[in-house]
Amino acid sequence: MTPQQLDILKKYRISIPPNVKCEPYKAGDLFNFLGKNNGLTEEFIYNNENPLSVLQLPVYTASYVPIGYLPMDAFKDGKQLKTCSGEVIIIFRQGYAGLMYIPAEKMFFASEHTIPIQVKPEHKEKLNQQWFAKYYQPDVMHYVTGKADSGNFSELAFKKMTFLIPERGWQDECAEMYLQLSGQLDSISKSISGLSIKGTSAKGLSDAELVDKYESGSIDLAKSVKKMLKKPKIV
């Protein structure tokens, strides 16, 4: 199994079965679009960072890795920087254009190269954001324009998208399984040369063969992950 094939498994999602009730929502009705900040460049961060500040917040711009850290009470052009708080989904407009990411930090600064969103309070009980970011990632990526290295994702396009939201219990169950799977695949990636697939040499497997083995549960993964594979067919 190659690192590229391992990445294929990380991107898989569990399909919503026909018997699970879903409701359609437009993104603009489902999410609040949070404040972001212009001009959070490396130079600005370097000139305004303060290691002695009690609370430092990460600055997200076009990558999963913060570009740097600024004091919570940092100012730019005479105005205090806007913060994002709570569990927030970041959609990258540039760089990793179209990718959705939920930072571990519950408070951070977002630059103009991101689209920070958060489920509206009136819909909070209906949506598991961890599930949403995983399940709808491929659909969101369809709206990225430009080439890979210079792609762009439109906030306006996202607001017009409609999403089918299944019952919350289904979302929660899938989100927990995704978390378990991600943890194990991360562990596997650290020792990928030693990965074995039951009954078959991992060397030379095509992507299609890998997918078949994954969906049949014959890859040697933990029981918790194999439980996930017994769900409706992964698509």
C-alpha cells in the first residue's frame, strides 16, 4: 500500500441510507459566516507578536498550520482583530482551496483567505459539524476554480449550495467512526512499510483492488473500524 492509497482511504465517507430522514438546507441558512481579518501577513505577525502576552491565538490563512500567533487583544489599523470562537469550520479560499478544516483551538484569528463558518444556534442540535466537514468535502471541492496550485473557492458559491442533513443520531455515530478510523490510519501511515493485508501482498495493489478490500473489511484494521465497514456501502 502506498501513501497515496492510504490517502484514498482517509477520504472515504459513509453513504446516507434511504431509510434515514433528511432535511435540505442552504448553506446561507444553516451557517453563520464569521468575521475574518485583512492583511494578516507574516510581516504583520512578526511586527505585532508578543510572546509575553497571556493569551496567544493562532492565525489561520491558507493552510492547516497556523501562519503564526498574535495576542488576543491585537489591533490592526486602529481596530481590534476579529476572533472566531467555539467549534468552527474553516474553508480555505486559497492555498488548500475548498478544503474544510476544524481547528483544535476554540479561539483563533482567520484571515481573508479563509471562510470561517459555524452552525447557527437554532440549528445546533441538528448538525454535527465534524460529520458535515467529512461528508460534504467532495461536494464542496467541486466548486473550486483554477489550477491546484492557484485554486480559489468562492464564498458566494458556498452560500448557494444546498445540503441534505440526516438525523442527528446518524451523524454522531458516523462522526465517531470517522474519528476512530482517522486515528488508526494516522498510526498506520507512520509505519506504512509494515502494513499487511490479509491473504494478499500489499505490494502492487491497484487503487481499485484497495477499495474492494477496504469495503469488504479484509484490510487488517481494528474491530471498531471494521464495524464502520458494515455500514451502508462507502462512496
